[in-house]
Amino acid sequence: MGIISRQGFKHSIVNYVGAGIGLVTTLFVYPLQTEAYGLAQFLMATAVLFIPLTVLGAQSLPIRFFHRFEDPATGHNGFVNWLLLLTLLGGLLTTFLTWIFWDQILGYYSNISSLYPLYLIYFLPILILRGTIQVLNTYISNFHRIVVPSILNDLLIKITLPLFVILVYLEWWTYRELVIGLVLHYVVVVAGLLLYLHHLGQWTLNIHWPKFRGPIQKEMRTYAIYGILGSMGASIAMNLDIFMISSMISPQATGIYSIAAVMANLINRPLIAITAISAPIIMKAWSRKDHTEIQEIYSKSSINSLIPGGLLFLLIILNLQDLYSMMPNSHLIRENETALLFLGCAYLINLMTGVNAEIMVYSNLFKWHFYTVLLLAVLNFVLNFFFIRWIGITGAALATLISFFVYNLMKGTIIWFKHGMHPFTWSLVKLLIICVVIGGAFHFLPLPGPPWVTIGLRSLLLATIFTAGVWYFSISSEVTAFITRAFAFVRNVF
């Protein structure tokens, strides 16, 4: 877990810098122009839904098959270039299919909002660029480098998107400049990832074609098909709510819901960091049949992601009313309060169950993972369809919560029956008790003063007590060691 902890820690720093920027923009920028923000979120979420199909499963291959092509002297036989060609082929196929059905697509969305007929076409370049980014990100993780890709892929959009929304709010830009700006943003990200790969000395322009022929071609094709279907289900789980709100209500409702989604997504960030660096290590452990290492990663991924995620959940929920009082158009944004609570609970379930998807995808259980994802996709669609009609954006969040629970329950059960592994420890139980006790106490603790003072004081007290509890009860050896080093550093400085 050493490299996982180090890279995960660095990745978390980048993510929390982005989270800080994202929180400020979510509170004070996006409420200024919820329609512009909703349009941008719709284009991005729609693109993510179709990435697996567009890249023809290329995003599922870099980790699974890298060890078969690994050879620094030949640039790993041009594996990344082969993946990029596959992505380009898929992009051309998607463009052709979109052109065939364009009139029907446009006819449907023109009934939802007058904006869609004007700007829906921009989802195509965003889709192809984001697909390329996903393939490059996954490939680079083979070299245990996730920080710079995270800066390019996650942090940069936290800066550019609010800037674009401000420009629209000030009427210096129209919606057309907004969507063109989004496309250019993703062009910059692709260029940055390619330059970084070159900087690592892991990119050459050659492709050693004989390496891609023979039995391995059939093996990759089979895995890619399951990868397409499995990744589409996962994309549906993460983005179907925004897509269906956009398709069934309005861009403004999408913007209001997306503000809740952005805030709730902060809770899931620690697991994203751990997953990114754990995946290639889990793959190698399976190849060695090292179940002990996999079990260790499984249990530690749960506890080490839930510690910061649980703290963030408490900070967001307990400060929510004060946050609303500081936001522009708060009377509109308050509509997402219950949705935010449901989404937060969904991500807590995700954190508690750790890297179960990666354990399945990179083992002999990858077909089982596809079946769980298929169920997730169907369940999520059905629940969103009925719940959105019933209770609007709150229904979308409730559908996500139920879907996440069922999905993770199925994955955990399959791993337990097939390999006897689970992520749960007594430390996890103690951590949940700490969260409930602290959350209950602060819920009934009145703090006077203006909202920004109350938020600051409550957050400082809560974080201090939470950290002390985690340290005192030794919830995680890695986190305890980090807290101890931090205390020692402070004592030495002062």
C-alpha cells in the first residue's frame, strides 16, 4: 500500500485544491447562471455516457493488457498508439451514426429547450476528446503517475468552466462561445497528456503490428466488448441522472441539480484517487495469485477513503443551511437540499465498499461485473424515469442512492462467494460510530453569528474532534501515522 498511499495522498491534495475551488464556484458562480451551467453539464454528461461505445472499449484495455506489451526499449510496442487509433476509429463511427439519426435526435430535444437544437452538435467533439482523455489517463496510470493527469483532467475544468459561466453572466460571451470554450478546453487536456507521456519517456510513434496479431487479438476483442458494456453501465450510474433531468425537465433544473452533484461528488474523491493508483497493482497481484495483497488493498481502500469522505459529508450537510444563505438565487438552489443528502449517502456506500469493481474487472470475475453493471443500468434508468416524474430532481438522487446500494451489494456478495474477500473491519464500524456521534452532536449545537463565521467555527471544531477520534481509536495505521507526523512537525515549528 506504500505507493498507493503516497500517490493517493498527492492525488488527494490536487483533488482538494480543486474541491476548494469547486466549492467556491458552486456557491457563488454557478447560481448566477444556472441555465448556462446546466447546458455545459448536459453536454459533458451526455459525452461521458457514450464514451465506452465511442472508444470501442479501448479504455478497458490499457491496464488489463499492458504487461503483455511492456517493453521500454520499444515504447511498449506502440500499445498506446494502437489504443489511440482504436479510439479514432470509434470516433468516426460515432460521428457517422449521429449523422444518420440527427434529425430524430434534434426533433426530440427541440421540445425540451430551445438551446438544444443550437448547441447539441458540440457534444460530438467533446465526446471524442473526452474518450481520448480517458484512454490516456488509464494508460498513464500503468506508470503509477496519476497526479499530473488529475491536474489536467480534474483541476483545470474547475477553473475554466466557472470562468466561462462568468463570461456568459456578464454577457461578454454567448452560449456559443461557452460551448466552443469547452471544446478548446478538452483539446488542451489531450495535448497536455500527450506531452506528459512524452516527458515520462513512455511514448514513441511506432506500432509493432505483429504483437497485435494472433490469439491476443481475439482476447482483447472479447475483453473490450465486455469493457464497452460494463463501462457504459458505470457511466450510466454516474451520469444518467443529469442526462435524464436535462431530457425530461430543463437546463435550469439540470444546473440546480448539478450544484448538488458537484458538492456530493467531493465525498467520493478519496476513492477515485485510491482506485486510480490501485488498479494496475491489483492487476499484477491477480497475475501472481496474491490474494493476501488484494485483500489488504480491498480493506484499506474502504477505511482510507471513508475517513476523508465521511468528514466531508459531515462538513457539507451540517453547514448546508448557512451555505444556502450565502448563495445567489438561494431560493432556487434550496430545491436540491434533499437531493444532496441522498447523493451524499450514495457516495458513502461507494466509499465503504472500496475497490470492488477493480477487483472484479481485473480478475476472472470480469463477466460477472458486466452482469452487475447491466442490472445497474436497467435499474437506474427505470428508477430515474419514474422518480423524476414523481418528485423531480430529488427523485433522480433517490434513484442514484438505491442503484448504488444494489450495485455495491451485488459486487461485494460475488467477491465474497467467489474469493472469500470483503472490505469490512472493526475499524470501519468504529469510524461509522464516530461519524454518527459527531454528526448528531453538531446537529443540535447552536452557533451564533453570521453564516461565514458559523461555517468556519463549526468546520474547525468538527474537523478537530473528528481527527482526534480517528487518531485516538487508531482507525487507520496510515492516517494515524500521517496525523502523528503532522503533530510532530507543528511542535518542531512552534
